[in-house]
Amino acid sequence: MASDRRDRAVRAAVDQRLLSQDHPVAALLDTEGVRASAAELRAAFAAVTDAPVLHAFAVKAGPLVPVLRLLSQEGLGAEVASPGELALTRAAGVPPERIVLDSPAKTPAELTEAVALGVAVNADNPQELSRLDTLLSRSPTASPLGLRVNPQIGGGTIDALSTATPTSKFGIALRDQGARDEVVRAFLDRPWLTRLHTHTGSQGIPLSLLATGIREAYELAEEINEATLRAHGRRQVDTLDIGGGLPVNFASDEHTPTFAEYARLLAAEVPGLFDGRYGLVTEFGRSLLAKHGTLLARVEYTKTSGARPIAVTHAGVQVATRTVYDPDSWPLRIATYDAEGRPKDGPLTDQDVAGPACFAGDLLAVERPLPLLEPGDVIAALDTGAYYFTAHYAYNSLPRPGVYGHTESPDGTVHFTPARPPQQLAEIVAESGGAHRDALLG
Ligand SMILES: *Cc1c(COP(=O)(O)O)cnc(C)c1O
């Protein structure tokens, strides 16, 4: 989000009391920005191919029904990896033919539901293929079915998010002894298996490595199709699911790299991918939402410790889990505002921006040069639209903050609509066994 647009939204959020003493954390999502990113994604692929492309938003990046509904209206589908995520897409009205199920741990019940609905399923491993054999022998399905492969091409800068390492838990490890032949065999034995899926990882994977992973999957599809053409007279793999993983720039307001750059790189590196012989599925998450989200928190107290200034705010591990536990991999920019929500200036002073949770590492930023914060000021953690406030962590029974979509009239007036209300204390009690008070008393 451009900084002046963000500043107007922050001012309005304070004015309209979305952020207040009672609600010291609030999250903003720039609705028009999300729409623009969805449109850029579609245009980027339309510019390089006439093949049908399903852009399935990776739900884990923003698991809110109104977000899924918005993206669905923008022509996107959804990639889900749990019964909860599937339920959200259904609640949002995403049509089954635009849903892709990818979890590595699908239960028989999940598989049964998916093939009954007709949502696409990417099997993770040979045992899952056997389960599908059994299911399909009982009832036919409209579900397109695929297999996830791990090209084992290595990782990026964040180990935890690198899914194509030699020992990753995802998909069939293609370079393991005999694996490639087994994959070809799996397709020869199963005429219903028509897709290949690969996802090299998220954030920290260079574009060139993403492209290499996709080239490996493409080359495997070509090999499978030659084999099935010889054996059965048909090119069986008709769709390639190329995953997501476009990295986000957390260092400035610039949206780089762009979907268009990535699509052009793929067109150059894997030309056969786009020549019309394959349908395509993409699974972008972070790159669609991250830059459109802003997390706001009030400064409750300020203090010094060991001579270091510390601002104790209400945003910490519950809304910025990755940044708190792995700060080197997930630095966030912090913008500062005064108690009325006006940009705060002043000489920069190194200070820690701390969260409310009861452990020492609950810090959003360490020794960050910022205008010296005071109680009542507002801090904004930028680029937090994906995997932050929507991936709440229930530590210290801290409530989930409200999430507000915002748009702007031509005259600069900001309009908010709640996409998720702030969690009430009664809800926390309820989901913490409140109805089972005496359960452990014997
Ligand atoms: C997490 C995930 C994605 C989305 O990754 P982003 O980095 O958010 O684009 C896509 N596909 C699969 C299989 C994933 O696990």
C-alpha cells in the first residue's frame, strides 16, 4: 500500500475507533489493493499463454471468508490444505471446480468428501494413491486428480519454507532411487491420474529456483505423456499445477518481483508450459495479500531497560508469530503514528517494539531507529496482509483482533467494513473448555 493511502487509513481507523483502549490491536486490509493484485496475476499469465489457467489462492495465507469471497469475485479459486480451509471456501461460495486440495495428511474422510464434491486433489504419496484407488473403485468422480512431486532441487533462504529440499516431507521425492520410474508407472496404472503438482516453497525461494522446479515437473510430464501415449494412445497429464511462492518485498512499499516478471521468466525458461498443451493451476498466497495488510497496535507503556528504550505495545507473538520466533527471517517495517493516528516524526532513537505476551522474546523489532514512542501512540506493522493477523496464535489467551477492509472515496474519505469482528472474551472462554468446567474433577 502506498504510504499516503496507508496514512489516511490509519488516521481514519483511530478516528472511527477501530483502534481504541478497548481494542488495542486492529488489522486493516486494503480491498482495492487486493483486487488490483488479483487482476495483475490474471493479466500476467494471460499475457504469456492462451491455455486455461486456474489461479487458486492459497487459503492459509488469508483464511477469512470475505477475503475468499472477494478473490472469488475476482475470478480466483482456492487451494486448501485442511478440512477447515475447505469449509471456509465452501462458506465463501467458491465453486468446487475452482478448489484444489493439497494437504500432505488427508484422512480417508477428507478424500471422500473431496471426490464427492469434485474438487481437485493432489495426492502426496503412494499410500494416498492407494486410498484413491479404493475410493474410485466405489464411485466415479468429477475431481481432477494429480500427484505432487518434489524435484529435490534445494531450498531458499528460509529452511522452514523450503519444500523442494532433498528430505522435504512433501510429495514424491523424484531423485530418490527408483522414484521417477515409480511415478511413471503410477500414471500408466491409473488412467484417472491427469495432473502433476509441484511447489518449491514460500518466501525466500529465488525466482530462478521456482522456475527450475517447474521445469522439472514439466519434463516429467513430458516423459509420462510419452509413456502413456505409447501404452494407451493418450497424453495423460493434461494439467500442471505450478504452486505459489512468489516472494514479497518486506523492505519497501515497492511490489517486487511482479507476477508479470515471474510469468515472463517461466515463459522463457519453460516455453512448453505455455504452448497450450497443458492447462495450468497456480497457488499464490503471500504475493496476493501481504502488501495490502497493516497491523495497528497502541503503545501501552514505554520504559528503558539496560538503557534501551522499549515501547510495550499490544501486537506481538499472537499476530506476528513468525517475526517473533524467527526475527532474522521475517523482519517487519514499523511505521509510527501519534495517538490521533497522525504520522509521528522526530529524531530517530533505537528502541525495541515489544508485544504483550509473557516471554522475553515477544518483540516486533529490536533496536529499531524510530521516533521515540510514547504511551497512546500507534505503531503499524507493514506488509502483514498474509500469514500474520489471519494466522492467529492463541498464546496468553490473547484475542484475535478485528480485521477491517477499507476503501477510499475520490475525496479521500476512508470506509471500513468488518471482515472479522474482534474476538470477545466469552469466545475465548468457550473455546478453552468453558462448557466443561468440571470435566477433570472426576
Ligand atoms: C503455502 C503453499 C502455497 C502458497 O505459498 P505462497 O508463498 O503464500 O505463495 C502454495 N501451494 C502450496 C502447496 C503451499 O503449501
